[in-house]
Amino acid sequence: MSFPPTTSSRSRRVKRILVWLGGISLVLLVAGLIAWRHRFHGYTPLDALTDLRIGAQVRHSPHPARDFLELRYGPQTESANREKAFIDLFNAGHIEGLYLTVGNRTDPRTRQLIGDVAQIIAGYRQRMTPAEKASLGNYFFSPAGRAQIHDATGSYQSKSPQFRAVAAPVIQEILTTLTTLPATTKP
């Protein structure tokens, strides 16, 4: 004859189950964060959510690329915001996010958006003041800047040839801009 479980044995069983579920959840959370960090480098989930939110907000804008930069980095009339936006183009996590968003799409809208970004970079290069060039040169010729370029290049080169072909206008403008920067810091 078996006796029905007592309240204390039930509560111990529930506690044990909750502890196991909590432990498994913690392990999954840590594993997810490690996987995220491996794939997206310094691009945090908060950054990704911010980019996705702003992207959705400007989706139907007449100038989505320009509006995205304004909302993400601040008014592009201020040199500090333009510099921040340009440096962030070398964020390997952003490249990964762009790849997941754009993928191998070659539709006219995607090509237009990529062309708009390329034009924004070209315009930025033409309007850069000597002080902005010196500041960017100091950064990109520093060990941290060189490491960021190296990581971004590796991330970009690991993507499919179709994606690289779609993104080529932006990459061309980025590289052209880099070549105009003075090497003010010794390598």
C-alpha cells in the first residue's frame, strides 16, 4: 500500500525541478552568449536590437540610408557623429549583421540602398576637414584601428561572392576613403 506524497516531498520535488530548469537555462544562456560573441564579435545584442529598430523605423523613408545614420549616430552635420559612423563600418559584427540582413539579395531596392550608402561615404570623403582626416588617420593607423580593419576584412572575405559583389560599391568607397587619410601615427 503506497501513501500519497506529502506536501513536503512534493515541494522538494518541485524545488529540484526548478533548480534543474534554472541550471539548464543558465547553461543555455551562457552558451548563447558565447556563440553570439564568436559570430558577432563586439556587436552586442543591444546594438543589434537598436539597428533592427531603427532599420524598421526608416524602412519606408525616401532616404533610408541617410535617415538610419542620423538616428543611429546623431546628426551627420557634426564631425564626431560622421567619424563614429565611418569607424563603425569596420565593426565585424555589423558586417555579419548586414550579411544576415542583405544576404545574397540582388533586387533593385537592395542595390539602390547599397548605392545610397556608397554615395554617402563618397560625400563624406569629399567634405572631410583636415582635422577629421587627421583624427581618422590617427585611429586607423593605430594598433586598435589596424586590428579593427583586419577583423572587418576577415569577416567580409568570409562571406559569399554574391554578397561581396552586392556590397562592392560600399567597399570601394570605404577603401578610397582610407587611402586619403594621412598616416600620422607610425605603424
